Amino acid sequence: MTEVAQIQKQTIDRMQVRIEHLDKLLSLAGEVIITSANMQDLERRVQESVARQKPLGDDSMNVVKTSNEASRRISQDLHDLVMAIRLVEIGDTLRLFRRPIRDLSRTLGHEVDLIFEGTDTMIDKALAERLVDPLLHLLRNAVDHGIESPLERTRVGKPARGTVTVSAIDREHHTEITITDDGLGIDAEAAIAKAREMGIAFDEGSETLLDLLCRPGFSMAKKVTGTSGRGVGLDLVHSVMDEFDGRMLMKTAPGEGCRITLEIPKLRAVNIIDALTLRAGEGLFAIPIDQVVASLGIKPARIQTAMGRGRCFTYQGQVVVLHDLQELVGNPPLNEDVDPLPVVIVQSKGRRVALIVSEFLGPQKLVNIPLDDDMQHDPSIAGTSVFTGGKLGLTINVDDLVASTQGQASAPVRSGLAEEIAGLAGREETEPAAPPEKEAAAAPRPHPADGAPLDAGDMSDLVEELRTTLQKLQDALLSLESTPDDAKLMNEAFRRLHAAKGNFTMVEAAAVSDFTHHLETVLDFLRSDKLPITPERIDLLLDGADYLVRAGEALPGSPPEPPEAILAKLQEETATSMRPSEEVSSGDLIGRAFELSPTAQLQVLSALKRGEHTYESYLTFESGRQADFLAAYLLLRRIGIHGSILATLPSVAEIEQGRCGRAVKILWSTPLDDAGVEEKFRSLAPLYNLKEFSSLPTTIFRYEQG
């Protein structure tokens, strides 16, 4: 899997919604209800007016005017609200680059500080995901081509560590993302010389250095490596900017670094459009109004024929190619025996095309309904829309339509769909077809809590939680490398890892949970200063976290086996720091008394009030292939499903630190009676290799209180 694919896989198909957005949505829902009530009252008045053959009064006309104004305002507010809900902080995307850029800088031997500014800038979620690839290319270029080695930097008076800064700024009509490095910069003369060496023509009078660098296949790298040299990086960035009708700017000088700025227009909601509606033959069409250059009538005398085939005319000094809209969507051509000929000029990525139509209907706000895959015959059709009067029409994808006229359609145009939709255009009160049912989810794994399987929703929530937890774990580990004394950061990383271990345990991924515990032990030794923090140990923890990400992605199937090499290194790290002399002796457990905290005492009293029983249970087990402490930990989690564990010997902290034999004594409360407790332990015996289990009903008053 490529680096970009790994980063994109971390994105989650869910979003957090702000409370103020929900409040606004609730307010708009209330206004919709009020407007609907007014329209019902108006309908009643109209029916009475028709029945009595009397004109409507002024109050009725005021209702029409008020309802019309309210519906327009509500629809605009809903549009704005949808856009606001779709926005996410760009910092969520930028933090995904920390790991690959760190690894690249270590591979190259370049010392680099990666700095993010403006991480709270809001950007459309779909756009943020689409920017992953180009931003990663720009960052890798900055580290690989821009930042010098520490020796080179110190020789010219620069700090040994280079700096790459990514800043995001929200402008009125676009989002501005800038990548700046303090490295070598780009020598324009050297770039031109390299282009000539490669046989690439470059006009210094009309082209810029950036134009040359974005040429497909052009690269200033001296050799092809795993990270550069193939000439696809800036070309890819330029292509993505073209898709968004954005701009890429560059400022650089030899020895002074490089700054590349991406200006990305803000996206509108893809399913709510302000459109120019029109008729072509019997079909109704909608074109996004922000891609309409002009609508006009053309005298046939102005139309010229090129080489006996193509047609064109001149508009504002520019030649525009003319096409029949009906033909472009696979229908018979229009009757052009009209004067003047109705024509609409549309624009996509700087290219203009004129379309012959039958009639202009006017601007209208519409909801685009995407077509199902089995109906998507023509890429130039974005979907369907319900026009005024309940008539069904087609929404035009201008980008693909213009591309098809250039011989660049993403798929061949087929006839039939437009005719099929046109046949429905005259039907009143048409409703969109319901989406097909999704395929049944794969059979989930058993849930250890109650023996019932996890449904697809629960498993999805679990995977989402794991992804978020493990990404935040990696962020914390990366930060620890530069700030190893940050106790708060260390504790956060430990909590994230502990939470992940609990999730893997919940789905009975024992091998992954065991591996996670080894990671947790090493991190705990770093936290308690039993091991010093080094880049090598951070690498080890990050490699282990990468495996956990892969294991989480495999759910609800079987996770991959833990990598033996990483597991061996983890065990080696902990072996020398573990203190076997502190291991709690199994023989001493029976005679030791529990020390209950005030919180545990309250738990017992609450359990007694609920009619539950308290037991002291002594268990011995065989750990099998896994470590003793992990077997004890998993056993305690399973028992905790059937009651509340109040205290353990050894303590949970001792068990997590590996100071545990093959016996444990617990004080717990449960709704089970004596027979139920006995039966429960018998059922657990084959699962956890229990060799001995005994329980004694007891109360809090028999124990010392701490």
C-alpha cells in the first residue's frame, strides 16, 4: 500500500457536528413547520375562493408573499448550514503528514522541524481529503530537494535543523495553503539548463519557472530514488489545482528557500445548486449558474463552419465552438430553424463551449439527486432534479460535458438515458427513486460481554474509535521525541494505548491485545524512567502502532498476526528492566487482606442496596502461550462483565507491570448467587485454563478499610 493510500485510509467517513449548527437546524425546522402551516391555510382559502367564484383577499395575497419570502430565506439558510456542517479543520489533514515526513527526514539524514500554522482554518471535508496527495508531494519535495544536510547548512551559516512550515489562511473567496522551507531554493538557470538537456522546449518570454517545473516528466533530481526523480510531483499538484479552478504560485531564490502557495476556491454544496434551467427538445436541463458565461440568441449568419464539420462563432473577441446539447447527451439533434438560435455559453477550467438549446426557463435553486451506478451511462449527467411544477429534469456536469467535446470524456457517451428521463419530464409530483439496499454486512465477531454478536453499527463505531485513538497515539509519540520531559504528553500516549488494548480485548483479538500490552509495558517503562527515551525506541513504538492500525482496519475479520521482529524487540526492551523479585507470590495471596478505598466501599454498599452479593474469589490458571500478567488481565476483564471488581491481589497496577504469578484473588459484587458464581467459573475454566477456583460470600466489614 502506498504512503498516500495509507494516509487516506485513516480518514473517517463521519464528522462531528457543532452544537450551534444543530441549534440552527432545529430553528430552521421550526420555520419550515410554520411556513407549511401557512401554505395549508392558503390552500384552504384558494379552494373556498374557487368554490364560491370569488377573488382572493389581500390577506391571502400577503400569505403568498410571506410564504414565498420565507421559503427563499429558509432554503438559502439551509444551503449555508449544509456548507458549514461539511467544514472540518485543516489541522486534521495536516497532522497525517507528521509521520511520513519524519521518516523521510531520518532516511535522508536531514534534520527538519515541521510546523503547522492556521490549523483551525475550516475547509470542505471532501476537498481536505483530495488535497492529501498534492500536499504530501510538496512536503516531500521540500524535505528531499529543499532542506540541506546539517553539514551543508552549517557551512553556509544556517541552523543545522531546517524548517518546513505549512500555513493555512481563510480568505473571502478561497482558502490559501502555503508550504515554505528555508532550504536551497530553486536555481532558475539550472532548471532551464536541465530542461534543454532533456530536450524540453522552454520559452523564457512567455513561461515562468513554475510552468517548467510542472511539466510532466521534468525533474531536477540527479537520480531516481524511492522519493523523487520521476517528474510527477508538481505535475500532479498542478492537475489537482486545475480540477478546483485554483492557482499555484511560487516564490524562490537560490539559497533562500522556496514558498509555494495554493489558492483553492471555496466549494459549494454539491447537491444544492443555483442553476440556469432550460429546455432542449422535450428534455429539461439544469446548468450550475456559476459555470454559465452567457445566454444569448445567435443569428445564423454569425455561425461559421470549420473544415466542413465543426461550427463556431465569435463572442467578445474569442472563438467559441458550438455544439447541440441534445446530441452531446445522446439524443437526436434539435430543430435549428429558429432565428435567433438560443445558445448558452458554459466554462470549465478556462475552456468555453457554446450549447444550442430550445428555450431558457430562468434561474432556480435545485437539489441534485445523483444517479445510481446502473443508470450512470453518461458522465456529463450529474443527476436529476425536480423542477418547478414537479417536473423531472437532468443536471449537467459541465466539467465532463466540456471535456467530452475535447475528446477527454471519462467514459463513452451512450444514448438512451436522456430520452428515458425526458419521457418523465411531464409527470407531476415525481419522487426520486429510493436508493438500493446496501449489502448485508459481514458476520461480526462474538462480543465477549454477553455472548451476542456485535452488529455492523457497533463494529463500525469500534473501528472508528480505534482509528482515532491510534492516530492520536502516533501524534503523541512523535511529539515525545522532541519533548521527552512532557509528562502530560506521556500520560496521554499511555492512556491512548491502554484504550486501544481494551478495544482489541472486547473483540477477543487476543494476539493483538497481547502485543498491545507489550507496547504499553515499554511505554510505561519510559514513563517511569526505567528506560530512557531515544529515537530508536520511538521508532519501535511507532512501528508497533502501525501494526495496530492494520489490525484495526482488518476488523471485523481476522487481524494479521503480530510482527515477530517488533514483538521480539519489545520483549527484549522489557526483559532487562523487569524486576522478578517484586513479583507477587501466589502462596501469599490467600492470607493477604484487601484494602478498600472509600469509593470501593460505596460501590459495595450500592451493590448490597441493589440486592447483589459480594464474593471473595481465589483463582489459579495456566497462562499458556501468553504472559502470566496478560492472562490475569483478560480473566479479570471477563469476570468484570458479570459484576463489579472492587479490589484485586495483586493490584491491577502490579498486574499491568507484569508483577503477577498464575494466581489472583478478587473482591467483587455480582447479581449472581452462589450457584450462579460456581457455574460461571466452570464455564470460564476451559476458556482461560482455570485450574482452581473457589468463592466465599463476604461483606465489607471483614476487611481493613484504607
